[in-house]
Amino acid sequence: MRISRGATAAVLRGFFDPTPGAVALLDASGRIVLVDDRLTELFGYARRELVGLPIETLIPDLRRRSSRARVPARALERAGRRKDGSRLAVRVAFHPLPSDGKRLVVCTVDDIAGRKSAESALRLLLDASLALGGALDADAAAEAVARAAVPAMADWCVVDLVASDGTFRRAAVAHADPGLAALARRLRRFAPEPNRPHEAQAALRTGAPQLVPTLTDAWLAAHTRDARHRTLLAATGARSLMCVPLGTEGRTLGALTFLAAGSGRRYEAADLAVAGALARQAALAIASAQAIGEARKATRLHEAFLARAGHELRMPITIIKGHLALLAQRLAARGADGQLQDLLAVARRHTDRM
């Protein structure tokens, strides 16, 4: 079907311009005939690349249907796909537009990524709060926050805690796919090293979040120990990374790393705010768990000291009691005066109380 330049301009002026979202004009088969600038900017395509493509190229979640069926009673919220493969949340609606007896459909697309992101962030923080509330030690808290982050915010989440000697200890690695549990276990062996660049080291040193929107081969080479480590990290499919420090009240606890892989996410500066909020929740839980652990350790030491002290005291007291009993027998045999017997009885009573 051909549409004249004059008709195109009329459609743009009469329908496209007042519409707040992006707009595409579809033919009866659902293929794109015309798009506005907002749609090309939203999805990252040139106008000429889109003409002739099915609308499912941009919104894969739409099922194939005729233009007659593309008039839903309400707008649909779906996941769109940009040219670079990244995803975005959109609201899409279809409006019939008769033209010279031929059916055309106007498809409006609104970017709702901001609202969806806010809703997802709120759910994530609530879920994390519930999970962290049941953590009884630092490692359990690390596992809880890592599991809460996937898949809501990351495909992989890694928690590295600072050990007593200042080195990193990998406390948790989580992925949404249980089939990757073996890979996650192998990743736990590769905590950041002091002499090798790592976003966790940088986050702790500067106290600022670290963002790597795109992981390149050069980045992998600089941040891995050897070919085996590089192959392992490449197997995760990680494409984007952000890392935020874990700390509270001047204490440095560790770092929380998010990796985007198969989901098509590409982290941006706006994502750091949510990551930081999650890290603050995790840091409070980890610090609280560590304090509880230290208190329990102090209690165990105190109990052990008392047990040992009691054992150490029982032996000499038993000897003293034996000597007092022997002395009492000898005094009685010799007919000692009553005052001496009374003093001996007082001594025995006191030793019996010990």
C-alpha cells in the first residue's frame, strides 16, 4: 500500500502530534508503514529501518493477530525491545484509522519504564527487608540480599565481605536459574584480590558506587586472574555491571555487585540509587548480625572462663576441705578447747559454700 506525502503529513499533524507517546502506523497485516521521531528515538532505529517490519520487532510480547483484533479494550503493558537488544517497559494501544477504504491501525507506545522501575524498586526493597529480617548471621544476610536482587535487579548478584585481615571473602553468589548453581559455586572461589583491579576494591576505597555500562574484552582481561577465571566470568554472559559499597556508621563491611546478562539489562546511573538503597538495607542487617555474633562469642568465652575457673578452684578447695576435716579429727582426739573447735567449724562452713 502506498501513502502519499500529503496524506502522511496530514496524519502526522492530525493524529501524531497531539499524542504524548510514540506512534506507528500499521497496515492490515501489522507491518509498520510510518513512524514518528519519538518512536525511532525510543527504540534506537532509523526510520527507514522500521518501515515494513512487523510491530512484534519492537514489542515481541504481542501475539500475532490481524488488524481487526488489534483494537483492545484497554492499553496493554508489555516489554519492548530496542535495536541494541535492551528491554524497556511500554504501554501499547491500537486505534483503527480507515483510509480510502483500506484498514490502517495507529499504534501508540508510551514509555512507562520510569513508573515500572519505581514499582519494581519498591517491591525489591520490601522483599529484601523481609528476607533480611530473618538472617541470624552475616553470611545468611549476604545470601538473603543476593537472592532478593535476582531476577528483580540483576541476573547475577555477588556479595563480598571484608574479613578480619582486610581481604575480601566471597559470602554469596546468586542467580535466578537453579541450573547455574554449579557455575555460581565456582564463582565463589574468586573473591577480589588486593593487587588486582576490581570494582569492589574501588567502591570500598572511594566510598562511591561503580558503574560499568558495557563489559568489554579489555575489561575482562584486566579484572580476571587468569584464563580460567576469564572463561568462568564469560560463561555468566555478563554484559553490564554495577557495584556499591556496604558500610554503616563509618564501618566498611564489603561490596554488593550486580551483573546483567541474559535479561538484556544495561545499567545506567539511575539504577545506582536503587542499588544504594538495597546496599544500605543489607549493610544494616549484616552489621546487626555481626554484632549479635560477637555478643554470642563473648558470652561463650565468658561461660568457658567461668567453667574453667570453677574447675581450677574446685581442686584447691577440695584439698582445703580435706585438711580441715583431718585437723578437726586431730583436735577432737587431743581434746582441744571449744573456741578452737568453733573457729574450725566456721572455716568448714565457708569452704562448703564455695
